[in-house]
Amino acid sequence: MDGKTGDGKMKQLEEAEYVKIVLAKEGDLDRILEIYAAAKAFMRKSGNPNQWNGSYPERELLAQDIRKKQLYVMRDNGHLCGVFAYITGEDPTYSYIENGAWLNNEPYGTIHRIAGDGTVKGLLARAAAFCAEKNPNIRVDTHKDNKPMQHALEKNGFHYCGIIYLANGDPRLAFQRYL
């Protein structure tokens, strides 16, 4: 890639296009936690101080996702630059949606905890394309203060559907894309 494209969107798609997505392994956990730390710092800097507080996502949750084969890493020329969980089946927190409705009630997959280290743009686009190969019906949620994520979701064809509530009662903005 020469990086001389005049269209920032095209450059992002080109960058992400070369990212390889594979199942995460236990040996990736330290680097995955570094990526989440970088993502949390970015969130704080961009006006989102309330999402992913403390040690979330905890190492044990990530290890459990690895054992369930639902945690994926994104690699750019071997460099682990991103991570996300892709979970199929009903998400209990999505059973009730307020001030809106899901686009459909068909089986879906959910992208959770997507994060990058900031070295490659367009990771959401690449993750969504990867997940759409498994099921074109994708749901995701994010914090109301996470404006960069909301923008990325809308840019990548996700539609705002309403508000869902996490198990602890915290509200999240819910999005869905169906190809």
C-alpha cells in the first residue's frame, strides 16, 4: 500500500483488508490486555470515561472466550493489532430493547469488546466483514459516550435500533446490520 489514496475511507479499507483474523490463543493474552489498555486510554481521551472501567475485560473472561473459541485477534503482518469477541446465538441482554426495535428477529451473531492498538484503521470494517461471512445478521452495542464507535458503526452500515441494558443494568446503544 502506498498510502497516497486521496480518500481516507478507501485508505482505511485498504489497511484493514490486509489484516488477518484468527482465533486467539492463550499465549496472546498479555498482548490482548495491552490492546485493551490502549483502547481504554483512547476512550478516556475521546470523552468516554465510563466504559470499560477497572480491569474489564478481565483476563479470565478473555481466557474463557478463548476456550469457547469466540475470541479473535487481528494481525497486520504478524503484529497483533486488534481483538474482538464474536458470539453466536441469543444474547440475553438483547432480549429487551427500549425506544426502538431490532431490524429483525432472525438468528444473529454479536460483536463484543472490539479494540485496536491504534496502528491500523478500519478494524471494525474488517471484523464486520469477517463476521458477516459466518452470519450476515450482526448486532453490537456501545456506551452512549463512545462517539468514535458510534460513528464507525454508522459508517459501516449498522443501524441504531434502541437501548439495551447490560446484566448490571447499565444502558447501551444497540446497533444491527443485516446484509
